[in-house]
Amino acid sequence: MPKTETGEHRLAHAKVGGAVLSGADRLAASAASYLEGKRFGLLTNPTGMTRDFRSTIDVCAELGSAKLTALFACEHGIRGERQAGLLFEDETDPALGIPVFSLYGKHRAPTADMLEAVDAVVFDIQDLGVRFYTYLTTLVYTMQACAKAGKELIVLDRPNPLGGVAVEGGLLRDGYQSMVGVWQVPFRTGMTIGEFARLVNDQSEPKCRLQVVPLEGWSRRMEYPETGLPWMMPSPNMPTMDTVRVYSGTCLFEGTNLSEGRGTTKPFEMIGAPWLDGKATADALNRRGLPGVVFHPVYFTPMFSKQKGELCSGIQVYVTDPQAYRAVRTGLYMLEQIQKMHPDQFQWLPPYKEGGKTFIDLLSGGDRVRLTLHEPGAAERIADDWDREAAEWAKTREAYLLYE
């Protein structure tokens, strides 16, 4: 339960079986408490949905006490219609006839012109609590824009899918900020998106006028399937909780010339390439006895993205004990093993732009992985250092947590 006043803005109807209520559910029940008489914009995607399957867009469009004047869309589009990395421009919503401002094209943050017709921006997106998932960056940029323009930001909180206890991975280093990492937090924050917003706002200057509409009925050890809330893919390549569980480790393969399983039905759960010896790699990783995970050889042919149309030999990650499994450490050991076994074929992808940083550096938050992973024992040393950083940062996190 929230540490703050849990009786405020109660739903008019009773909860069923103690199920979790999202910030969107609470807004739908008592919008006047938050938006009375305001013109507002909504930054959302298909995950913006109440527990009775109503789109937050529809909820906001039907409010009688406030006026929805604009929509804001981040990566993947307002309706989740775009694949990863596809840029797009402003458009008009065909159903509502209001502008849909793109925050994943020429602009990554709302401009003064975009914010002119709103008094507040409502943010409702299901996040993963992972630093390089771009929704966190969009939130930070929107907070900064609202602070500059003097606009209120209302974050409708949603659960961290893997609960709010575990924290993993090293901190982002100065100079490595990008769309896949904008704040100095670990890979896995163990925070809800509302808690993350509180931390960012407190560490920012100027601050925005931030209001978090908290969850009701959620506890930190609760994973998403326990909430009773409907699961909607946060992005096209994040279909299931199995994907979410491995993502914070295997996403590092996006910085390499291996397929991370995009273009298959098991993105981030399968890693491979035409030149990889999947069986030998799986056997070698299994001999390491990593906790909570088993690797199995697999063949797959991606329908898009890296290795499109090519038969890949690879490995599939099976999490056998979610409590023991360490996603970030496991992903790092996988990288180390494949680089060691295939030194002539394995490559880090070059920077997207001349003079820019390599993608693995942006994902991992520095250049240490790229420069040292080939050294004997490097993965364990890096992972141990990352664990120490995460544990130290977790002390800072405590001040911003809303739930026990």
C-alpha cells in the first residue's frame, strides 16, 4: 500500500478481491480531483488501459470536467503501430480530431508550441523498470519540458512488472546519456514509473509540478500476473513476462552482430547467428552453473531486423527459478562466452553516426564492457562491481518509494 495518504481519491466502487488499481483506474474514478477545469495532453500508448479494458485515451476524451486537447506519442506510436527505432512525425488522431505530437521524430521532448494549449500533461505508460527502455527517457524529457514551460505533469502509476525489490546492473556514466539511458540509475531500478519520476524530479533543477497518482493494493514483492491487471505488450517485441524477465540482460546483444531474437516469437529469449555453434555455447554456459537458468540449443530464422531471412543457430534462455535468476549477470556471461568461442565472427556494432558512441556503450552505460570483456574473468569482475554500485544506489532509492 502507498506510504502516502491511501484514503485520498478512493474509488467510488469497491475493489474486487483486493486486486490492484492502477493510476489510470483511480483517474477514471475521480478525474475531477486531478484535472478539474484543465486543458490537458495525454502521453500514452496501448498500455494506457484500465483494469476493465478501457483505453486511457477514451477515458480522458470522455471527461466532462476537463478537456483533452492533445496526444503525445513516444517510440512505437500512440497505438503501438510502429516497430522499434522507426521515427515518425506529428499527425491528427482520426477518432478525436486532435493533434498527436511525435516525441520520437524531429523532437524527443514536447516543445513550447506543443504545450501551449495544455495546462497539464498526463503520463500513462507501462514501463519495465529498465534504464534502457526508452519510455523512461521520454518521461525525463517531458518532465524537463514541463518544468521549463511551467506545466503540471501527472504520472499515472503502474506496477513494475517484476516487482519492486531487486536492483541490478551498474550506473550510467557521465557522457553516455542517450535515448536508451538518460539518468544515473542501474539497469534494473526496482521502482515503479511514478517512483522513478519522484526521484528524477527531486534531483532536477528546475523541478516540474509533479503529481503521482499512486497504485492501490500493490506491494513490492508482487509481480505483474498477481496484480489482476490486463497485460498489454509495452512494445512490439515485449510480448510476455518471460520476455520481460530476461530483457535487462539479453538486450545487451542489441549492441552486437548477433540476433537478439527480434523477428521471432521469442525476442530476447533466443540469441543466435548463422555462424554460432548453438549446442557448444549452450553446453559451455550450462557448465558454469548459473543460478535459475538453463540454456538450450535452438535454430530460428528472423523475419525482420538483424539476420533477416537467415537461418541462425543459437541458444534459448529458460528461467527455471525466477527468484535466483540474475538477468544482467547472466546476459554479461552470455556475451563473454560467445565472444570467447567465436572471436573471429563476434563483433560490436559500430556507432550509428560517425563520431558517436557504440550502442553497447550506450546500453551498458560506459565503455568497460566493450574494452575489457575479452580479458579472462572480466565478466565476473564487471558484474561484481555492478552489484556493488546497485546496492549503494538502492540506499538513495529508499527516499522515493511509495509502497512497502
